[in-house]
Amino acid sequence: IYRAIDLFDRGIKCGKETAEDIFWRTKHQKMLLYSQIGKSRENIASALRIIENGSQDPEDWICLIAAYRYAGEEEKAYEWFIKAIRKFPDKAALYIYGGDACKKLGRYEEALSCWDKALEIDSSFYDAKYSKISYYEEIGDYEAAYKIWCEVIKGLRESGYHIEAAADEKQARACLDKIRK
């Protein structure tokens, strides 16, 4: 664990100026690891400190929402999501995290609206589609889920992600099997 934390810290230390996408993914992975080893409060405290120090980077706000979500504090995640979208209404990832929190809170229509808003902002954002698939499969609407699986697979193929498309095809077939039963 300590080796992993050290590697995450080295990646984060390089800064977002070096490779912004890798920086944020590394930060999220460290947060996820911390939540899995019982350090969720540290995640929250660190992310909250950054916001309280006046961060205007929507990714920092996403980290705070993620910290609360990883800790299972969906209501707090939702509260910060509402604050964040007031500041950054055009940040698609915010709506994915917000939608996922809404789903956990049983606010299903609001969750669907959030994911749709994310896709309205960035139609290639597959995370919103995966969240919708998960929701539809959980409620047993396999036809709606399968339709989205097909959209995802088509988009992945068109973007040259054939391995990812093949993996998703297996999931889509399992969904289709449930429709046929």
C-alpha cells in the first residue's frame, strides 16, 4: 500500500501542467485507494481544504464530491454537487458524479436528468452512458440498457477502441439474453 501511495504522490507531484488528464486520474485513484483503506476522512479534509482556499478549478470540486461519494456520504456529495454546478454549469463530469449521487439517494429522475445533461454538454462522455446502463439494468429495463450498450459499442468502434468495444459487447449480449428470457 505504501508503495502505491508513494507512486501516486510522485505522479501528483509532477503537477497538472505536465499531463492534466493523468494528474486528475492519478489523484482520483489515490482517493479511491484511501477510501478502501479507511482514510476517507483524509480525502474529504484534503479536498475540502482546497475548496476553502478558493479553488476555481472544477476538477477540485469534482474531487470533493468524489471524496464524499467514496466515503458513502451521498447527501454531502449531492450538496457539493449543487454548489459546484452553480459555479461550473458546463462541466459534464460534475453531472455524472451528481447523477450517481442522486441514484444512490433514490432520486432517479434527477439522476437521469444529470446524466442527460452531461451528455448534452459532451455526447462522447461514456461515463454518463455507463451510469444510465447500470440504472436501467438495476430496474430491469434491459431494452433501454441494451439500446445504450449499442450506442456505446458503435461509438467506441468509430473511435478506434475495438478492444473496449469487444469487452462491452459481452455485457450487451448478457443484457440481450435477459430481454429474450
